Amino acid sequence: MEQPTRFIGMDVHKDTIVVAVTAAGDSGKATPYGTFPNSAAALEKLVKRLRQAGSGPLRFCYEAGPCGYGIHRTLTKLGEDCMVVAPSMIPRKSGDRQKNDKRDAASLAVLYRGGLLTAVWVPDAAHEAMRDLIRTRLAAVRAVRTARQQLSAFLLRHERIYRNGRKAWTKAHRGWLADQSFAQPAQQIVLEENIEAVRLSERRRDRIDGYLRAQIPAWSLFPLVQNLGALRGLDTIASAGLAAAIGDPSRFASAPDFMAYLGLVPSEHSSGPKRRTGAITKSGDIHARTLLIEAAHSYRFPARIGRAKLVAVDAVPEAVREIAWKAQTRLCQRYRQMLGKGKLKPVVVTAIARELAGFVWSIACVTSDPPPQPATLTASEEVCPTESTGRSRALRRQPLKATTRRAAHPKQTRAPVELRYVTGIKPAQSPTTRNPKVSTPASRTRRPAAPSVEGSTG
């Protein structure tokens, strides 16, 4: 007789793991199973004891926290199923005022048995290493901001103000800082130490930037980082931060799911016929949401591909270029329209960032599941008029989801798309092979955008 599945809830701490067990079909609370050391050997011993107690399947779960994913990886290597639970999504009783390790482990086991827990995505070791490097760079950027703020506050207390509305932290501003002096030796020491703190923090930030740029090409998500770089407002560092937040694009069923994951959707408190919406939820990855908010500011300018962006645009496939250009034309127009209606600038920027998240999700899907490449006609097929007409329909490129494309002429082969060349002599090309979205250096006239992938539900 097949034994029921057993659900094991674990309350994980730095040194110990408290375990509770319940089985499918049971009702009521879970049974405490004991406290074990937080080590790989202790986990192997726990799994061995549970296997000896019954032959039914084992399903482990524990809350995501500061102890990382080591327990999940250890249990996975042992061939057991383990879920890392999102702590913010755990159902809790408002009237429950008692909390301890045994209760937490039993509660996890019972909720797992009822299917009421939400799992988080567990990255592999290489992805987690890149995520740690990105977080270290973020900490370095915050340290630079803190050091600059401390220096500026110290000067402001003593009425040392950089006048005439000039921009701070430029070469001229640093020269002005070097000219400052105080009569009191203690205050002069404070000034010099604050200036040195700013210099050291900036050097650390630049050093980590170099390490990150060197590691990105060897990353498994480098194609996604490269493709996201075609979007306006995203450079290599920002694209890496978004790629680390996305991870596996298949875990988001649609663009609104990705927007909600980043906390860019409005909150809601509706009842009956009335619908009340509030500010955005601000849930999920704070760093990724901040990157999109910062990138949204660049869409206040007209849609164009700048000279500095040409290298990034040249390096991506045609489908990604179409999505990036669609994002520019739509979001730049939306930005102007919303400002024209009297919307506040923070509201406009947040709305643009939400739609930009949809285009990011669309590029992630294209990167993970690239479109099929069109076949090329041979010389014998091109000279045969009877076969070329019949084969042309099969050779047309199949569109992606929510994609419309113009079909090629039956008697023409699809030529590779070429962008403009910054230096050197540009090869001759026909009007059909010219990119409609990018202008040449000799001509800056704007051309209409080609039909493209819908990156957002709008």
C-alpha cells in the first residue's frame, strides 16, 4: 500500500533547524520532530531517518531568509523536493499572539499540506554569485552618496555654500573644496577626512564597476544583458541589475505579472461597486524598480537613437531592435501626452516605468525563446518560377506572440538588416534592406517605425 506524502516544515536559524512533520490527509496541527544542527551532515541524517520511518514521498519547505539557499541545494542533491517560501506571502492569523520556533515549523508544514505557500525562485550558484556582486556595487554607490552628503552637511553648517547654482561634484566643485580652510585645526581635520572618504568611496565604486563589467560576458544571462542594453535609459550595469532580478523569464506568465512582481502596479482597496486605487505597491525587488524609474526619465526627450547607443543596438537581433524602437516611440509619446494632461511628473515617470517593465519582459521572452531563423533559397530554387511561388509561404518567418510582420515578396529573398556605420565606408544597400528606425549620419530625417512586438499591455 502506497504511503501518503509527508510535508516537513523547517524553521531555519544560523545554528539550528527546528522540524515539524505532517502527512497528506491529516487534519490539525503538525507533529514536532526535533531540533537539528544547521549542517549538511545533519540534513543527511534527517533525510535518512525520515526515509526509514516510511516510504512515502517527502516534501520539505522553509522560509527564505539570511541563511540563503544552502539547505535547498543540499536537499536537492539528496533527491528530495524542497520549497523556499516567500515570507511576505505566508498566511497569518491576526489574532495569533504566540510565536516560537516549534509553532513556526508546524505552521509551515500545515500550510504546505494545504497548498497555501508561495515559492520563490532559487538561482543557481553562478547566478547567485553575480547577484552578490551587483548588490556589492549597489552598496558602494550608496556609500558614495552617504559620504558626499556628510561632507555637504558639514560645509552647510559652517555656511560654506557652493553658490551661483552650479552643479556639485564636478571638476570645478572639487577645486572649490580644495580651497576651503578652517581656522580651527579640529574642523580642518574633519574637512580633510570627509574629502578623503568621498575619494575612497568613489574609487571603490569605480573598481567594483570594472569587476562587474569583466564578469558579465562570462555570465549565462549575458545575452539578456546585451539585449536589454538596446532599450533607452539602460546601460550595461543597469541591464545586469534587471537581468539578475528577472532570472528565469518563464516564471512570469505575462507582462502584468512582471510589473506586479516589481511593485509598479497600483494598490487597490475596493468594496462593492466602488473601486479605489492608491499608490503603487512597491513590493518585490527595490533595486530593479529603481533602475526602471531612473530609466523612465530619459523618455522625456523625442524618440531617437543616439550615437552612443549605436553599438548596443547593432549587437542585438532584429526582433529586439523592433521592441526597443517600439518602446521609444510609445513611451516618448506617452510621456508628452500625460504631461500635457496636467499629470504630476512623479506620476508620469512611474507610469512610464511600469510600461517599460513590459518591454523588458518582452525582450526577456525573445531572448530565452528566440524566433526561428528564415530559410535561404538556393540558386536553383530562385531560378525556378514554379517552385518559388509555392515555397514562399513556407519560408516566411513565423511571427511571435502579439507580433505582426510584413510578408516578403514571393520572388525576393530576405536580406540581412544593416544599421548605419559610424566609421568607414558603408556598403551599398537597397531601400528594402535599410533599417527604418535608424537614420544615417548624412540624413537625420525620421522614418516611420516598422510593426513590432507589443511589449506591454498598455
